[in-house]
Amino acid sequence: SSGINAEYGKSVIFDTFQGEMKVHSRKVAAAGEQGVGVEYQTTTTTTPFLYLMLDLPASPLFTEDGDHNIIPQVPIYKLLEKYNNVAEIEYKTYDATYLKRFEITRLPRYLVLAIKRFKENRFFVEKNPTIVNFPISFDMAEYIETTVSDQYKSTEYNLMSNICHDGPAVGGTYSAHLHLASARQWFDVQDLHVTKLQPQMITLSESYIQIYERADLAVEAKL
């Protein structure tokens, strides 16, 4: 799933997390086909989303220096390029291949990013250990059209929660990093254990799900 299958509706969940995007899709001509006809024209659909799925690059099987202890890293900005209305992502069905572009047309109040760490087949579950480098705050203006960004007082988002998965795919543990705005303090939460956390430690984790608050909402809350 790419996180774009939410149904329209009125509820606290939809009001809080729902955004909207256009999906531009075109069929790729197979070998020997001319790629001419209505079926090869670009189609556009508008769909709501409750979260954005971020696809990690495949982990390298071998490292240049032979050191298998090196953990690959990728900036979150690179993963978000999937939604810049320029990148074309390949999707395959049983009988065809499509290229899709994602264009965000409405920003949610709270943005949820889901990092696709796990891959499952009939035999086992595989985890991608790539570390995602991310800031505590970032601006979505780079990934949306000016006509969209002009509708908002702010397109900047501040991290509120960072859910992590440590260890192997099977038998690993989950923890959450939570920001208490009133105390300006981050906390690490594991089951019933709660400890204070330095912000710089958050970016070293194997992030799985992140929740960001749009900056203008935080300002309104203080008024």
C-alpha cells in the first residue's frame, strides 16, 4: 500500500490526518508494442490519504571495503521526492507496468510518514535496517505547487512522535519518542518505562512511523 486508499469522511481521524493528492498514471508499452492508443494515455485521479508511504532503497548485498557492519543511510528528503510530481515510480501488475506521479494537492493538519521497513514473502519477513536521516522540522513547500502552498499560513512541519523498531524483523522491539511541547522535552517510551531523551539521539533510531504537526497549528494553540 502507498497510503492513498483512505475513504472520504467526517471524523476526528479524517479531520486530523487526511490530505489529498492527484495520481498521474500511464501504461508502459511492452516489448514489441507501439504504445499508441487510449490505454497508453496519462490518466489522473484524485484521492485522499491518511499517511505517506516512504520506500527505502534496497540494502546493498556487499560493501566496497567488505565491512558488513556498515549500516546504509538515506536522507528523508530523498524519500519524499516520490511525492514531488516529477519522479515517476514503477508499479507492476500481473499483466502490465505503469509509471505513476504523485502530486499533493492538500496538506493535512498532522502529517504521518510510514517508512516501509518490512518485506514479507511466503517464507520469511525481511527488515531493511537503513537509517533515515531526518530533521526535527522540515518544509513541505519543496514538494507541492505554489498554488497549493499559498493556501496555508505555514507549510513547515514539526516532529511530534517517532516510532522505532529495534532488532531483527522477528523478535525485535518497538519504542516511541514523544515530544511534550509544554515542557520542551523529548521522552523515550518503552512499555511502562519513560526516560528523558536528547533530541540528537532521535535521528539515530530505526524510524518506522513519524507524526508531524503543521507549524501554524502550534502557533494557534498558544493563542
